[in-house]
Amino acid sequence: MPAPAGVSIIKAAGESSLSGVFWMRMKTNNINAVISALKRNSKVPLTGPRSDLAGSVTPRDVANSYAASVGWSKALLIKKPEYYEFSTKPFGTGWAGILIVDRAQNIIYARGDLY
């Protein structure tokens, strides 16, 4: 999927082999348009928003080199975060993860795991 309209900066890092992980930060001028575009992508359904995904992201999670290289630690400082979840398949192999939205800064943080 190409970057949704309105995304001006993408920073991403991660690895993929038999399993994988990615960390991403996107700057946008239109959070609503990006979230709408992601929700319309039937291959990676996005659900939310939720006000809480307790325990899904901790300081230990963002201490790895991939997260640090894209500035993911700032996601833990968002005053009013919105949380979204995605999964490519309900069963079997695919990607699953979360998005954390910072509307005040127009930034979307994404983290995913290959399972």
C-alpha cells in the first residue's frame, strides 16, 4: 500500500525473516484522512479508536534500536493518545500491531509483528 495522501515524512525500521517486527512514525497534515485510508484497506483492517490498550507499549518495548531510530519513545509521552489495532489475518501467518495517534503533533506511530 502506498503512503496515504497527506503523509509528509515516514521513518521506519525493523526486520523480517521467519518472524519480524517493524516500528514506524508518520507525520501528516490530515490525521483523519490517513486513518480513513487505513481503515479502507481490506487487507490490513484497522479497528479503533480506543482510549486504552493497556500494556501494549511499555518503556522496555521502545528501548530497542529499531524503535529508537524512528523516535518511538515519544509515543509514550502523548497526552491524549488514540489507539488502533490491525491484523492481516484472524488465523495463520500475517502482520498484527497497533497505531498510536498524536493529534496535537499530527504524528502516527505504528508497530507491527509478523506472526
